[in-house]
Amino acid sequence: MTRIAVVEKEKCNPKKCGDWLCVRLCPVNRTGEECIVKGNDQKAKIDEKLCTGCGICPQRCPFGAIHIINLPEQLTQEPIHRFGENSFALYSLPTPMFGKVVGILGRNGIGKSTAVEILSGLLKPNLGNIGQKADIDNLIEYFKGSEAQKFFENIRDEKIVVSFKPQKVDAIPDQYQGKVKDLLERVDEKNELDKVAVKLDLTKILDNDIGNISGGELQRVAIAAAVLKKANLYVFDEPTSYLDIKQRIKVSKFIKELADDDTAVLVVEHDLIILDYMTDLVHIMYGKQAVYGIVSKPMTTKAGINIYLEGYLKEENIRFRDSKIKFIEKAPTKQAKQNSLVKWDDIYKRLGKFELTAKSGELENKKVIGVVGENAIGKTSFVKILAGALESDKGNILGDIKVSYKPQYLESTDQLVAVVLRDAMKHKAQLITPLDIEPLMQKKLSELSGGELQRVAICACLAKDADLYLLDEPSAYLDVEQRLNVSKVLGNVISKREKSALVVDHDLLFIDYISEQLLVFDGVPAEKGVVNGPFSMQKGMNMFLKDLGITFRRDPESKRPRANKPESVMDRKQKSENKLYYT
């Protein structure tokens, strides 16, 4: 049996664990061997050949820094890449296919970005030999007899040219200065800038400075830059982050149209509805976060997503999650009306050239209300008005309530997580443990990843004593499982405390999973926004989807919402019956 030992260096703290606790406890060390020793970096170092897998050090490490993993028996080869001794290991790679959009689905920290960077040529793998870099012939030999062998042969023979859209688009202004148009003209090898700018709604910002555009605009600029290069394999790492749902649908259609007999597309995506909508096949990536990652064989998108939710790969006899992720089929029934929590009366707010209006409405107690709408349509402004962080020009907020607000953009300071979440410790079982905050406690906010910072911000918001919890884009930076886990945590808080929550988000599966009612924003981005509702989920989603021109059904197996293919039998049927949400 193959065994690997991984030490998460940022968690390993020998001074605070009782002076090298793992070294002192190791049974192999007690026989006179050196299985666990003090490394040159003053962190624990484990000899994988001497390790017996007794399980003592990972169980007793107070910081959860050590992982001893017995790998599946079918992993007979060395990893395709290992980041260092006792570090993350990646086994196998996804397979691009011409004429297809292939998706990659998996948790954060499982190696998705590493895999696509290797395929894109940005990272030279070491085939498990630390400090070395494999050349193309080594890779061809490593993958002998598989589809990947043919892929690397084509790379060697220059039959495949790769264009890569990176995950971290917010780093673009640090690398490029000047106008958007200048950047895109520099990479436009197809002479199709005007055409692509129209398809991605970039025409109005071409003369803007790259450092002065929004996250959603940066994302679309990055997609455009990748597509304007002459390539026959396009790789997109999280192409819909920062985008609203209308832009996500538009970008999905655009990416899907790239695939033809001469072009392959590979996509990493956490929004299951969008992944389902744009891909033909998916690879599931499983393993253990920050420890190792394995890529499954490709499968149809519908089957792949359902298997991912099930947590069991039948063909490979691998259970990669202890429990299923379940969706409940929400029949369009009338819910009992609760007491009113807060009301608003004909709200009007002008912000520069933008106008926001909200006719009279109310939020009921003990409800989770989802909020949907395009970017720059006033969602955050309305949330701030309810929170008392922004005053309306006309109209009133009726109701004396305490509000806890998690903003869209999160501050990263040098404060310790433990200090920020001091009040949350009394809700350890309800918040700290299920949100997996404990390993982050001794870190500074500035040291956290986007997903870690998001979970800390959600925890801080829900730890406060409030009548209404306002969460602005809580799914950003979270993977599929973390999003659904946050849904459960929020649902438990609302149920047990008998409070209410307003949740603004662009992931429709997340909104569907969490919400009992819906606020729908429409209007013209950056010009005017109109608040409608709250409505029942059926009525609100029907209104919202009509504007998008798409319909949703329930998957009969997993009960998850799925977008119908445009002009399919079900799409036409639901549109004719004006039942766009699900039947």
C-alpha cells in the first residue's frame, strides 16, 4: 500500500505543541530510527519509508498539521507533481477533448489549478522527484498507454497550442497598466477584438484604465485576452467569479461556442448550474485538501455532478465523502405568514447618476430571503439602507431592529482571527466547528485565502446578536461543498434563534438551496434599479428567469436545479406554460 506523509508547514508550530510533540511520540523514533525529525525550516519532517502509519502523530498534533494517508491501491505510479518533501501531491491529469467543453469539479485545495497549469505549460511537473523538472519526453513516457500520452505528443509536435485564463484576475492590474483596449490589442492574434468585445460586453470600457475597472469587468477582459490568442486548447480557471448570473449565462454560451472539431476547452468552475450548462463532460477531483488530489476518468456532466453530490465513484470503488449532498424538492406551496420583522415604504435613493427605488414591502420573521439581480443594479445599496449604513433620500425603514452585516468586499488586516471571532467562541458548535474555523484561529486575516477570509466573515456576522443578518455574496471564493455547508449553518442559525436573513448571491443553486422567498432586482445597470418582492420562490424565480430567457427543471435523481438546454423540448414546454422555475 502506498503511503504519503504531508506536513502543512503554516500550521506546524513546534514551540506551542509541547516542544516537538510528534518527534517525542513517534514509536519508530523510540526504536532509535529517525522517522520524524526537526527539519531545516524548524518544522516537522517525516520519512515516508520509515513511517508505519500508526496514526499517533496526526491524532495528537494539536494544530492538525500532520496527515498520514494510505492512498488507493490503484495508484501505482509516483505523483505527476509534488510541491516538496511532505507536501501536496497531485496524481493524474484531466484530459482535454476536441469538440468538447470538459469541466473539472472538486473542492478548493485539491489541485485543480495545479492540474490546469501543468496542461497549460505554466508549471513543469517533477513526477515526484523533488527539485527536478520533467521534460516533454518524460511526460510522454509517464502517461504511456493513456489519452494524456497523445496530448503531450501533440504538445511536443506543436499540434496543440494552449491559451490559459488564470484564476486570479484581480492580479492583472499589477502586471499591466494602461487602457483595456491597449492590453487586448497587444494579444489580439486573431484580429477579432471588436467581435469579442461585443460578445463579452466590453465595448463601453475599452478606453478605461485597467486599474479602474470592476472585478466582473476584469474577469471578462481576462477571458477576452485568452480567446483572442490563436490556440486550439483554451483553459479557463474559474471564469465566472465576480460575474452576475446574466453575465455567467452569457460567458457560458460564449465559452461553449469555442469548442469545435479543431478546438478543445477545459474549465474549472464551482457554480454547479453554470458547470452543467456549459460543459459536455466532467472530471471529478477528489482526495484530501492540501494533502493530495486525484483526477477521475471523464464522465457525462449530468452523471458526474450527481456522482459528486453522492460522494461515491462506483466504477473506481472510491468513497470520497462520508455523506451525500441532498436537495429537497420544493413544491410551490403556500407558506404560513410570519410576523413582520421590518418594512420599507417607497424607498428612493440617488447615488450619482444611479437611482434606486423600492415600493412598499416587508421581511417576515424566521425567513431566509434570497436576493437576485445583475451587478450595479442596487442590491448592495439596498442592503446598506436596511442595515442603516446608508440613508435613503425618500421613504422610511419601519421597524426597530438590530442588524448584522457581512459586506461584499472583505477587509484583510493584520488582526488575528481569534481576536475577530472572540464573540463567536460561545457558538463553537453552531459556527466555529461546522465552518472549519478552528485551524485558522492563530492566523492573521492578511494570511488567509479568499475562501478562508469569507468563512471568517460569515462566522463573525452570524456570531452577533441581531434580528436580521445581511450577507452580501457569501458564496464568493467558496467551493461547492463549502457553499452548501454555509447554507446549512445559516439555516440552523435562523431556525434555532428564530431570526431572519437576507442573502445576496449570484450562484442560483446556492440561492435555491438556501431561500424560502426572493427579492428580485431589475432595471438598467449603473442607471436605475427597482426592488421587487419579496415573492415566493416560484413567483420570484419565474420573474427573474424570464428576463434571462432560461428555464429550470429538477434533476430526477439528485433533485438539484438544472438549466434546460435552449430550445430543448422541456425548455419550450415550460416557457409555453410560463413555469420557468421548475415543474
